[in-house]
Amino acid sequence: MLIVMTKGSPEKDLEDILEKLTQMGFTGHVSKGVERTVIGVVGRTYPELKDMMEMWSGVSEVVLISKPYKLSSREFQPQDTRIRVGDLTIGGEEIVVMAGPCAVESEEQVLQTARAVKAAGANILRGGAFKPSSSPYTFRGLGEDGLKILALASQETGMPVITEVMTPQDVELVSRYADILQVGTRNMQNFILLDEVGKAQKPVMLKRGMSATIEEWLLSAEYILAQGNRQLLLCERGIRTFETYTRNTMDISAIPIIQKLSHLPIIADPSHGTGRWHLVAPLALASVAAGADGLMIEVHPNPESALKDGAQSLTFENFERLMEQVVAVALSMGRKMAGSAKGEAKEVAKGN
């Protein structure tokens, strides 16, 4: 249910309505746009509420939301969400690129990769300190030591860090080192974890579950938003289908669908989306053409010796080539790349 405020209504009317909602056992989420201010009413509503609320001072109309997800819908917030991470803005005209190794293996590996992706034009460093895995016998990450390595690379290159948090108990720890908290595909419906990252004062990126519908994905986003965290990104990373040639089937159509249904920024991860390095570039370019707000790309100094996901990781040379292509596609779509110019990035890398 949405309460649409009368244009120019005093702030006191808004405050009074929020207080009334609290007294009635509801939570009110305010969205202030250029044209209108709306309050998203979260809780167990009933039809009779509409007539009652429309009598309140300052209320223009009350709209019943047709979607099961509320706060993530464009009905609640027509304008696109913009998320600030350092000097970057995610969502809008500029495209961000998150790049780095799947897993943090060593200080040398991460620093070498961070310098290379920075020089090629990446904006955010990705890397896993905690690694979920289908098998208990594969590499599962360095834990806090890995977080410290990511922080060191961030300090040297100036790039913000995105890394995965896997349990509610680790949210505080990971938040001390990361600029963006990632919730992975296996945890998309870990509702206790979603509640916890929703309470964190950090941007969150929620990956689509490998077998999740778009509606299920947006309902999971609702858990985070309902806790008050509006700094939320979505990430399409491929879904499980009957096809066996690729690791997953990259759902490019999810990008424009999300942009129609939701105001949240959408990132594309063609590395996990395909599982094969030679498919990463074409799917990355297709994602940009489809309107993605950013890309997440796995890059490794020597993919053949990677402890995790080497088959989908790009070499430094392949990543640099991809970035040149991404710039060209972005320009053709009337968009540009976020952050420093590539030449400036190269100077930073040389200086280190």
C-alpha cells in the first residue's frame, strides 16, 4: 500500500502519518521524488485502510500495490536508485566495473591483479575471502586473512572492495573491511542473513539464486530494504537450466525486466553466468547493450593455476581487451564508464 502525499504538504503531515502508522503496527518507508513523496506501508494491511488513510491530512491518494514485492517496485519509487560508494555512483548514466579474482589466494596474487584491473579501467576490486562451494574438499577461502589482503590492495589502488558475506555472524567482521557486502546465489533466500545485511550501514549486492524466479529474487531484496538499508544492488549471474555446455545460462533478459519492475541498479556477472572464459566478453558486451549498470568480471594472473573458477577467469590481457570493447559499446548506447580515465589508472599502477 502506498500513501501519496499532497504536493507541497507540510513536513508535519508526513511526520504525523509515520507516527500513526507506527501506532497501528505498520512500518512506513518514505520515498521523496521530484514530483511526489510517497510512503510505503509495510505490514498486514486490509482494504478498509485505504478509505481511512485518504482522510488523513496531507494525503492525496492511497494506492494498493499490485506486486507482492513493495519497496523494490517502481510503484513505490518510480525514479532509479543511485548508490554512492566512495567517489562512485552506481546506477544512472555511468557503468561501473567490478573485477578481481574469484578467491583471495595470496597477497601477491591480489595486489598484482588489483594493479592490473585498475590500470585497465576497473572501478571496484572483487575477491572472495569466504568461498561457498558445492564440495567440502575444494578451497573455501582464507577468511579474515583474505579480508586483510583485500584491504591492503584497496589502500594501495584506491579501489573500493566488494566481497561475500556468508553468515549473519560474519556481517560485522566483513563490514570492517569491505565497502560492498555481497550476498551470493546460495544465500539469496537465507532470510536471517538478509535481515542482518539489511541492518548494516553498507551497500549490499544481492545475487540471483541459481534457480530463482525474478519475483523470488525481488522478494529477497524486500527483506534487505524492509530493514532500512536502501543501498541495494541486484546481480544477474546466470540460472540453472538443462544446458550442460555452460556452467549456467546467462539471463540477459533479466536486465531490462528488472529495470521495468524495480528501481534498483542491476549488475551483470558473465563469469559465473557462463563458467567459460571465452564467453565472458560477448556476454559482458550484451549485458551493457541490454542496459546493465555494471559488470562483475573474474580476473586472475594465471587462470590455469587458480584455486577457484580458473575456467571462467580472464587473463590480464583479455580483461584489458574486454574493457576497450565495453567502452565502445557503452558510448554507442549513450553512456560512459565510471571513475578515472584509463590513462590515469595506468599512472597509479606504475607508481606502485
